[in-house]
Amino acid sequence: MSELPASYKDFLSDKSEMFISTVKPVLQQSAADKLHGVRVTYNPGSTGHQAHIDDTLPFGVVFEDID
């Protein structure tokens, strides 16, 4: 498994365990590919946070957004 870059570790440092368990697999996928960053969206309601690889973001960047 690929080591997360410092920017991803910093992003996760103050997050809850529930949040981390949701987004960390996508951060790990991004770290393995080293091609693109990650967009984390917040969806009001039952879905909560979601993360996906975003090919518009450079590797190592995490962008938080509201869906």
C-alpha cells in the first residue's frame, strides 16, 4: 500500500474517525496512482461526505466542496 503524502496526512489530522474511514480509501488510491488529487464533497442529509479522484486536481491536492 502506498504511503500517503504529507498533504493528505495533514488533511486528515483533525478529522473524525468516521470521516477518515470514508475518505482514506480514495486518498490511498490517489497515492498509489500519483496522477490526480481528491475532491471531498459534503452532501446534506444521510449521504454525508463522499470522496473521489478528480482529474482536474494535481496529485497531492484535496479540495473540499459542497454538493
